[in-house]
Amino acid sequence: MQNQHPTENNDPVTITLTDRLFDTLQRAIVEGEIQSGSKISEPELARQHGVSRGSLREAIGRLEARKLVERKPNLGARVVTLSYEQLIEIYQVREALEGMAARLAAQNMSDREIAELQTLLNQHGRQIEEVHGEAYFQKQGDLDFHYRIVQGSKNRHLIGLLCNDLYHLLRMYRFQFGMRSKRSGQAYDEHHYLLNAISARDPEMAELLMRQHIRSSRRNVERMLLEN
Amino acid sequence: MQNQHPTENNDPVTITLTDRLFDTLQRAIVEGEIQSGSKISEPELARQHGVSRGSLREAIGRLEARKLVERKPNLGARVVTLSYEQLIEIYQVREALEGMAARLAAQNMSDREIAELQTLLNQHGRQIEEVHGEAYFQKQGDLDFHYRIVQGSKNRHLIGLLCNDLYHLLRMYRFQFGMRSKRSGQAYDEHHYLLNAISARDPEMAELLMRQHIRSSRRNVERMLLEN
DNA sequence: AAACCAAATATTGTCGACACATTTAGAGTT
DNA sequence: AACTCTAAATGTGTCGACAATATTTGGTTT
């Protein structure tokens, strides 16, 4: 019910050095450029990026808050080591949060947003027919879809938790474990059902379907990792 | 199913200056000592605490990550302003996360932990009979109870999200809005039902009851705030 | 007096340097 | 050769100073 200005652009657009550093490092870590589990040397990184240690430390602090690095006093920071257990934990949190997001989206998304999401989903459908088995587009599409629903919840806390924290960690796992979904068709169907529930403004059903969708995805990941 | 050492105390116990600063400031903000919405002046705070601005800035960074302050480049940091809408958002996130925590606790808590929780709950029952209407102990007790269940989920992500981030924000609202529950008896009953479900190892029921419990709590808060 | 502009002041962003802790390298003993 | 102890070297925690950006002050114009 809260109305927000279509152009709420009263934020200053100033990008600080620490901001850029943070973005750069986050990308490097997520994409495995800086190896998982490796130690982060402040002097070395500072020199590489031509920046002072102070700014770097602030950036590392943010990375720590997003659980991409772990820090121990006087010992320094290490990139988190990915583990099967932690991945399961993330999926459990995702199930809870995105389930709630879907519930809220069914209540709070505008008709226009729903229509746009429908359009997006149709595009995905066509892409799946064209590139049969190519998983890259689907993964991207999957993320887009979830992203929009989370935004549609209109709950800023939820949005921050998912889009700022969890999704980056998830992307990190995808990169490093090379997770490709073998079930693009089924995922597409599940997205379709979910969108129907949202269109029908049925919060209960939307949450249920989202949780099932994420559980399926998790089971898929479990199978894939046990194969290796 | 993951077993963890009973004494996993391989962390260094070194407390850095920034750590202490962070704890102090967090407490000051939560308890309203530093007024909600007020600007945080780095030079002034640094002088007050006899510490350099660098350390202070790291502490402020952590406060920002926990959403206790908001920072804008070149403009500085302000303590978050509490709003009714944001409180509702927090309760929605809580419902999702703690619901999942209860579900997992029903699966993962040890029999011993469950027994201890039972003992704790019995104490609460006696306190309610003794101090009829005094809400302070109940609030503390309510937090204890929820805290233990979250720990019982054994999901470190979940634990971090709730105990490190959300609960402090919640306590801030309690302090500043002077939220006292007028339903200590009912809350106690709900805790009882929930613990029964956990004892019975019924995850589905545990999640359901926890979500209802939090929804009731939220409705209570809504009524209370609309009265003023 | 209200509104605008410019200099002065204060605050934040960034940096380099020092103090202390940890790790590594090397000498000495068995 | 393996071990222990000490000293050098490296790395993190903390600080004070400078540069760039906001805010305030005070004067000028209408």
C-alpha cells in the first residue's frame, strides 16, 4: 500500500573509491579470480589497485559483512571456503525469504509489473526452444525472474537481504562449482505456475509454489554435486 | 546431521579497538542514547571515545551493514529513523526466517537442548504467575526462547541473520517505542505449543506455529502503535 | 527583509607512517 | 638431522595529516 515516487532519485550519485574497490573485489571473488580460501594480503592488494590500505580495509569490511570473506584479528582476511553444507544452508534461507517475497509480491506488485514479468517469461520460453540445452541463458533468465519477484515484494529489508547478500554468494557457488541446471524446461514451467498465482493475487499459493521451486532446485544441486 | 565440536574455541580472543567501539555504539544506538535520526559526527565521536577517526569509521561501517545507520557519500552517517512501515517489514522477514528456524530446530536440536528449553519455559511460567503484569521479564524471556530455537536450527547463516542483524533492530524498536506486550500469558501458551511440536520432531507444525506466533505478535504491535 | 553570492569553516575521503602482533629465517644445541 | 630459541621481516591495527567536498557565515543586491 505504500506509494513510492517513480523517480526517487534524491541520492547523490557520488561513487567513492571504496565503493569501486568493493565492487571490483566482489566481482573478482564471486567469479573465482581471487581463489576461494586464499588469504588476502592488504599491502599487496593495495599496491595492485593503486590505493591506500585504509580504503582497502573499508572495502574488505563490506565484503566481510556480505560473508564473502572471513576476518580474524591480527591474522587477516581470507576468502570464504565454499562447502556443501554451507550451500544447503543458503538454500534453506533462500526458501524462507523468497517464499515470503512471492507471498508479498502477489499482494504488492502492480498490474503493470506483472504484465512485464509475463513478457519476460515468454521470452525465456522462446529462448529455451531455440537453444535446446544451452544452459547459460536460462540461468541468467532464472536470476532475472527471481530478482523481479523479490523487487515486487516492495519490502526493502527483504530486497536487501536477497539481492545484496545472498545472490552474490549463490553466484559464487555457481561459478566455482560450475552448476548448470539440467532442468531448464521444468524450471520454466514452475515459473509459469508461480506467475499465474501472482496474477491471481493468491499469496498463499505463490509462497507455496516458490518454496517448492527452490526445493526442487536444491535437490537438483544436491544430485549434481554428489555425482562428482 | 552435522556434528560440531562442543568446544569449538579455536578463535583468537583478541578484541580489537574497533570491536569495542562497535559494541559500545551499537548499544548506545539500540537503547536510544544516540537519538534515532540524528547525524553522527566523526570528529566529535572520535574525540568523545578517545580514538582515531579511522577506527571509528570501521565501526560505523559495521553499524551500516547491520542497518543501524545509513551513510551517504560526503554527507556522513545518520542513525536510522524508525518507521511503522519498516517495523512491519522486519516482522515479515522475521516470520519467514524464524519459521524456517523452527522447522530446522525440530529436526536438528538435540534431546538435551530440548529438555533445557523445557526447563527455561517452566521458569517463565512461574515468573508470569508471580509478577502478574510486569512485562519486563517476559520480554527478556521471549527473546531467550526465540534465541535458543534459532540456535537450535544449526544453520549458521540463519543464526547470523537473526541474532546479529534483526534482533538488534528489533530491540531498538522495543526501546524507543516502549513496546510492552499485553499478552504475556498468550505468548507463553504459544511457546508451549511450539515446544511440543519440536519435541514431537514435527517440522511442519513447528514452522506453522512459529509463524502464527510471530503474526500474533505483529498484530499486537500494530494495535499498540495505532492507539498512540 | 528576503534572496542570492562568496569567503570561511567544518566534515568527509584518502593517504602515509608508526606501534604491535605474527610469521619466517637462521643460529645454536643436542 | 631434528629441535629450540632468538632475531629479522612481514602484516595488521591505529593514528595524525592533507585534499576534496559540504555547510555555514556574512556581506551585497533587490
